[in-house]
Amino acid sequence: MADAGDSKSPGLTPVQVQVLSPALGPRFRRMVPSPFQHQFTPNAAKGVAAKAFAEAARLAALAASDSAMLASVDACVEQIAAVLAKGGKVLICGNGGSLADATHFAEELTGRFRKDRPALAAIAIADPGHLTCTANDFGFDRVFSRGVEALGRPGDVLIALSTSGNSKNVLLALEAAKERGMSTIALLGKSGGQCKGFATRQIIVPGETADRIQELHMLILHTLVEGVEKSLGLS
């Protein structure tokens, strides 16, 4: 669920670690667990489900009581539906778990949500070939903006997801969309970060951790699909 800029140790096997770690130095060796290092403790996670569900419910209730936020979601529905009604399309991007949410949202427009209806134009900027080519040749900060440059047209809409609001590649995507005459929607968390104020519309959800923020983002994305279908007379 990491946002851009978050560091994680590479997913290497114990054998690969043994081969590579001398060249990578002692800091890398400390980051990667040795085989059989983890110890199972029975009942250590007892109560974690109740705590997680209670926290998620608290944040959802907080969002549901925010009339300004709900009005923003309704406005985003109108914004997206108007784009689709005119033959435009939706682009969507995000990092890590947010990219998974982006592809989830796009497939519910192009494929199916709750019932059969005509396909709706949406593309998640998630193609592995594009992402790795662009990251390799231009840097990871450009992976989404290059996608917008290639696929975005005036009148389209970009939805940008960032739990921190500080993902440079998401910020550059918003800027690229604006340059192309696209409208934009930013789903953010915490304070809104550097992306705050860059989109046509923004929704900053409550929550201090990426997982809780992403849960609310996904609730909003599902609501957008439902609302767009109703606005276009498809449900």
C-alpha cells in the first residue's frame, strides 16, 4: 500500500540475499530477514479484527457526516458523467495499493459494476511495459505524466490517487492533464500534501494510515461508478 517515496526492501529469496548482500553492504543485510527468523506467537493478534473494523467504521462515519465531502463526491459524479456523455474518457493513476484501486475502478467502468450495461471509457495508467520503460528512460516521476501525454485529450478527466498527497509522479500527472485541457479529480489523504489545490476538484479523506485512507478512496470510487451509471441512465 506504499505511496511513491516509501522505501521497501526488494523481494529477494534467501539464496539471492546470500549472493547479493556482500555487494549491497551491511545496511541491506539488516533490512532483509534471514530464513526462519520469524517466530509465530499464538493469540498475539487476538482482537485485531475488532479494532480494525471499529477504526474503519469510525472513519467512514466521520466521512459520512462531512456534508462538504459528500457534496464534492456528488460534484465529481457530475464531472465524470459529463465527460463520458460527450465521448471523452477517464484516466486514473496512483502508486502501490492506489494503483490497484485505479485498475479496480477502471474495470468497473469498462467491464461491469452491479449489472450489465454499455461499456464506459476508462483507462488506468498501469501497463507494466509503459511503467517500466518510462521509469527506466525518464525516471519514475514521469510514469503517469507520460501516460497522460499519450492518452489524454482535451475534455477528458484524470482521477489521481495519493494517500499522502506527496507523490511526485501523481503531481506531475495532474500538471500534464491541466496542460492538455483535461479536468482533474484528486483523492487524497492526511493534509492533502503537495497535491492539495492542484486538481479541479479534490477530496481529502480522514485517516492517518494508507490502508484506512485507501478504504475510503475505494468507497468513493465505487460511489462514483454508481453515480455515473445513474447520471447516464444506465442503472
